[in-house]
Amino acid sequence: MENNSTETKEKNGIKVQDNPVVKTKVDWSASLMVAALAGAFGSSFLYGYNLSVVNAPTVFIKKFYNETWAQRYNETISEESLTLLWTISVSIFAIGGLVGAFIVTPAVKYFGRKRTLLLNNVFAIVAALLMALSQLAGFLEMIILGRFIMGIDGGISLSALPMYLSEISPKQIRGSLGQITAILICVGVFTGQVLGLPEIFGKESRWPFLFGMIVVPAVIQVVILPFLPESPRYLLLEKHDIKAAEKAFQTFRGKSDVSCEVEEVLEESRVQRNIQAASIIQLLRDSTKRWQVLTVVVTMACYQLCGLNAIWFYTNNIFKEAGLSPEMIPYVTLSTGGIEILAAVFSAQAPWLSYLSIFCILAVIASFCIGPGGIPFVLTGEFFPQSQRPAAFMIAGIINWLSNFAVGLLFPFIQIGLQTYCFLVFAAVCLAGATFLFFVLPETKNKTLLEINQAFAKKKVPSEARELDQFAATRKSSKEQEPSFSPALDNGETKAQIC
């Protein structure tokens, strides 16, 4: 319900009506919650699960690689080659993610947001079958191919899901509902660690089931999503189907009158109609956005190169090098997943150093979740206008997945070379990134795009800063000259304003 109150005043002999004071309640339905949970469970949950699932069966899969190699070539594989083969198996997930990031833009435009999520489950199911049946078939390549295909699934879902959720949710809870994506990633990581315990699937005879479990969230999403509507914004702006869009809004808002929501989308469409989206090349050539682009690159690189993915991919090996007993490692590993969800810290020669290693790793996870965990994607959206955001997010995605690949591929070799000092590499990256952001990144909280651009312009040549200052002053002056009252509007305009 809406409570609208208006007040009539007399100014210079003219009776004017102040803008209505509107108090609105958030309209949502059970269908909206089901769509968010089903979408996240079959998408972001699987991404998190596949980050940690390779950790527990590492020893068994390496043994399978060695046996397969010996049967095929009548010789055992060298330790260096085995390490390289395993790191490729782990890190190729990121290459698949990069491919998925390129696929998702045309996919969501052609198939729609919901149908893209549904079709994406084909990748998940095929990947699960390849990896789960690899030992039975005797082909180690099936694991590598399965990881690559699973990466494609992750690259698509991490873009399509936030897009779908943002377009079906009311703007008042859009941020909170979008947080489900991040939460389900953490839950997926934790689930992969739980199922990897020796009492469940963390044994030599059971490790293929860890990959077979990927099918479960994918099937659940395939069963539930078809009963929910497509994104109403997609139906309205891409398909021009007003009736279907109204029906979708009614389902997700839980009310029959959705004229305000439809008008809001159409108004946004009219504003953006004459604005052409910039390409990556055009964005890189824009001299006024170079600091913004550089900041996005640095934050996204630090997001992946801070060492957290090294912990997820190789937790057991890290704790083994720290001096923990093999029997204790799976349960300590479980605590890392719990810490990511709770984001709170609890508490190699000397005995106490093993526990210090646990504490430090938990502290890294907690500080990541509290700090940089969700910042890079938010900053990317705040730095650029609507016409440049797709290109900016594409640049961010490329840096994200390439950095992820580098960590997965190189960390075991860094650990062999530096041993207990291996995390100093990540410490140096974090220090360099923090230094850059301290001097370059302006505060963006409660700032407009123009104010953020002004702050960046001051780091360039003075003429650019002066131009933006003059534009801001002109804009402010024009606002001050506008009349302080608004005449009565016709019914359609009043309705749009109240919405």
C-alpha cells in the first residue's frame, strides 16, 4: 500500500502542489525467493563447490594419473610432470571460465536470462559425468576436459545469475538479494570440504562421487526454474512482450497492479535509447577513463592474487607442509570453509607453528570476506556510465579468470621453490595493491559518477580536472535557477512520479 500526502502552498500568488511524500512497502513474493535460491543453488553454489572439491582427492587422483600413465606408456610419470599435469587439471577451470565469460553476453541476449541458466546446466551435467566416470573409463583426460567444461558453466553463471536476480528483484532489496550469490559460493566451498571428509567421499574408492554430486544442484535448478518467469525486463526490452512482462512482474512482486514497474523500465529504455555501448577498444582509448580502467585491473588482479584461491585449491598440501598430521588435515580444512561463511577468526619445526599456520590462513580468509571479497565488481559498476559498463565488466572478467588460472597453475611450483615462504609472494601482491589503492582510489561512498570522475581527473592533467569542475559548476548553477515548485501534472505523469 502507498500512503501519499500532498501539501498546497501559495508562492508569488500562484497555488502550487508540492511533490507527494511517498511511503512505499517492498513488494515481493515467495516466487522471488524461490527464483533467487534455485538460481544460486544451481549456479554460484556449483562455482564454490568446484573451487574446493579438487582439494580432498588430490592424492587419489594423482595416483590414478600415475597408474594410467604407466599402463599407457609402460613407465611411471616423473614427479615434476605429475605436478604439472595436476596443476593444469586444477587451473584449466579458470580457462573455461574465461570462455564462459565471452559466451554469456550473446547467450543472455538471444536465449534470455532464465533460459541461459537452464541451458548452462548441460555443461554442469556433462562435466560431472566426465569426471565421475574417468576412473572407470581409464582416461585421465576426462578429468581435465570436465574441469574445463565446468569452468565454462562457472563463467556463464557468475554473469547470468546476478543479471537475472537484479532484473527480477525490487530495487529496495536488490543488493540484499544479490548477496545470495556470494553466500552460496561460500556454502558451496564448505560443502565441497564436508563431502571430502574421509567418512564421506574422501577415500580412494569414493572420490569419483565428489564429482558426480555436481549433477544434484544442476538437476534441482532444471526442475524448478521452468516454473518461474523469465526476467520481465528482458521480456519488455528485448522481446517487446508487454503482457508476458506484466505477468512476470505480478509473479515476482506478488500483486496485480504492476503498471509502475512497467513504466519504470520503459522510462529507462527511453533514456538509454540513443546511447551506444562502447567496445573494449573504445574504452581503453578513452583518456578520461585510464585511471579508472587501471584501478579495475589492479583490484581484480589483487582479488585473485591475494592467495585465497591457492588455499581453496591446495589446502591439504599447505597444511601438510605446515606440519599437521594427515588425519587432522581434513577437519582443519573444514574450518576454513566455516570461517569464510562466518567471516570471523578463532582460534614448522616448533609444535605451535602448525597452529599458527592455521590461525594465519583463517585470518586471511576472514579478512578477504570482510574486505576485498565483494569490492572489485562493485567498483567496476561505480566507475563507468551505462554505455561503458559492459566493456568494463568484460575487462574485469578477463583479468579475474586469467589471474585465477595463474594461481592454480603456478602455486605448487612456488610452494616447491619457496616452501614455508610461499605466501610471501601473495603478501607482496597485497602490499603493492594496497599502496596503489591508497594513493589512487578515491572514496566512492555516496558519490555520484560525476564526482568520482572529478576525483580521478585530479590525478591526470590539470586541464581535464578544470573541465569537469566547470561542467559541475554549470550543472549546479542550472539546478539553482530551476523553479522551486512543480505545476500539477496530468494523471499519467503523476503516476510515474509516485512510482
